[in-house]
Amino acid sequence: MDDTDVFLFMHSFPDINSREPMKARFYEGELWGRELELGLMPMIEK
């Protein structure tokens, strides 16, 4: 948490049944596709 070179990207869901539909909407949405994916994906190590 104290490492300034680390970015933590977490998802939160209200319940297990909401997880997959909400994840799908996020990754198919404009915010991910137009703004986040190109910048974040190259930074992911694991």
C-alpha cells in the first residue's frame, strides 16, 4: 500500500449474482473501451 509505483484495481459487487452481469457491462462499456483499457492493460503484471 505504501509503494507509489503500485496501482491496485479492484471490483466490488453487491452480491455474487450481480458479479458477471456487472463485469460484462463494465468491460463492454465506453469508459473501459475508450479511456481505460489502453492505459491500464500494459501496467498489469498479475
